[in-house]
Amino acid sequence: MITELESAHLERLEKFRGFVNEEIAPFADGFDKEERTPPSILEKLGRQGYLGATIPVEYGGLGLDMVTYGLLCHEMGRASASLLSLLTVHGMVSHVLAKWGTEEQRKRWLPRLAKGTTLGAFALTEPTIGSDARNIVSRAERAEGGYDLNGTKKWISYGQTAGLFIVFAQVESKPTAFLVERETKGLSVLPIGGMLGFRASMLAEIRFKDCRIPMDAAMGRVGMGVSHVGGYALDFGRYSIAWGATGLGQACLDACLEYSGNRSQGGSLLRDHQFIQGMIAEMIVNVKAAKLLCVRAGRLKDSGDPESIIETTIAKYFAARMIGRVANDAVQIHGANGCGEDFPIQRFFRDARIMEIIEGSTQIQQTVICGSRNDKSYRDDFF
């Protein structure tokens, strides 16, 4: 298994890091308190091309390989989990369009998504339906020239500002994906605030009341919504979140190294206390392990290996659980300072908890990982 990054990856990483350190990290606490992402940040991301990171070059995107895209998610997660969420859901829409969209849909939307003049949002979750995506209750009934869409989607990241939604609804009891524009008559957006973490991700509830959408708004065939379109998008989302969790883990580690090297307790620096050393050593090992799992998943994706799907699930599962432990220890090391607003640790802790829920809960990942190996032993599967 190759785990070393190539020089081209490292060059991109340095560029990503420079942008994030200058434009995102110093202001992330403010975004979190205001529970919004300023339009100026969205414009800067668009100008850098990061909103079109994986969009093919012929449609105006950067066409990054998956390992490089993962490094972008790592750096964004290190600075702001909310901005990571933007890359994730916007990227899911772009990724799905590039795979399942018609040429007309791709030509119309991908250049806009690449520039950031239109933001994409992924509308699958409903007030009473989370992981059980096949049993969504939203309905799209055939009507003259298209479909009449009715239903409600909730906790939609960047739903407050997105201009294009991928919406999942039942068509004759068959889950189907549709492209729905924000300006569609009958579509309404209700902002959601006061969430535990990812507070700047501008969550919204999206309601559809007799929304007439054209026939060509469907993505793929009727009934392919969850099995093909949704599955493809969620695999991309899990990959993004896995990398973002490693970035958040790195942020916790960096903060703890700095704090323990400057804070004294009992006449000596915190870093000289053995139990602090033990906690930081655990952070180092777990963050590094999560990164290696993400690199493996990315390399498999770049090579087109179908094993990339289960390896992405493994990476997301490990990284999400890892950041929960790391963020918890980071608060412990910082003590009361880790609970207040003067340090970003309390934001890291809140955001870390969300990592085990979004893009498939930890329990769903466990089921998928175990189920995939019913007929294959890991005893000899060294890599």
C-alpha cells in the first residue's frame, strides 16, 4: 500500500494551507457565533476554484484527483467544520451531476457550481427520516409536462443560500432524484439555528408545496434515487467528512501542543506531566492512522478500484470516532479554558460530535463494514 504523498500533492497542500490560514482560520470562531458564512468567503472560495475542486476541467472545474481533494478537505476541516460541510454538500451535487446528469444538465449547472455563482445542496434527510433513506415520504406525482413535488426536507446544509437542490422523492413508491431550482414556485426555505455544531453551515428546512418541476429535472431513471444517485453522493460525502475529521483532529493536536508547552501546573509545564504526554501521544497516533486510512481510500478511488467504497466507509468510521476522543481529550487538557469562548477548543468539541452523525451515523457504518465481510475473512487481508 502506497501511503506517501507525491510532491504535487504536497505543493497543493501548502497552497490550501496558506489560503485557509489567511482567509478561514482566523475568522472561524466568528462565523460560528454568527451562525453564518459571509458571502465574501463564498466568493473567495469560488475565485480559488475550490468549489469546483473535483468538477472536470472541461466544465470549468479544477479536476483534482481524490487524494488532492482530500487534502483540501483536511485543511478546511482543520479551520472550520462548517466550511468543510460546504465543500462536502456542494461537492456531492457536483459529483452526482458529473456522473448521473445528462449532458444538457452538466453544461447548464457544472460551470456555475465550479465558479460558485450557484451553490448546491443535498436534500435527502426528512423530519422523520434519517438513515432509512429508501422510505422517504416526499412525493413527486406525474403531471402535465413534469412532476408535482410535495414534502419537507430538514437539516439541509447551506440550504439557506443554495440555488440548486438535489431532492429525493417517491415516484410511484420508487425513490427518485430531482434537480430543483431555488426559485421554483412553491419552494420555501426556513433557516435552522441553535445547533450543537457546524453552526455556520446555514442549515435550513426546505418545504415543497405543489412544486411543478419539469420532466428533465429527474436524474437517472425513476427508482435510481437512493441505489445509484444517493449512494454515489453519500460515498463522496463520507470521503470528504473523513478527511475533514482528520483536519479537525490536527487542529486539536496543534492546540494542545501549544497550550501544554506554555501552561504551567505544579511548577512544571503541562507537557512535562506524564499523563498529558500520554493523551497527546494517543492524539498523534490516532490522527496519523486516520490520515493513512483516508489516503488509502483516495488512492483506491483514483485507481477506480471498487474496494474504495468500503475503504471509504472504514476511513469515515475510524476518523469520526477518532475525532470524538481527540476533541474530548483536548478539552480535558485545556481545562476550564477548553470550555470558554477565548479558545476554539469548545467549537472543536461541538463540531467533533457531529462527525459521527452526518453522511451516515457510526452505527450505520458499523453495519455496512460488518455486512460487507460476511463472505470474506480479514485474516489474510493485510492491506
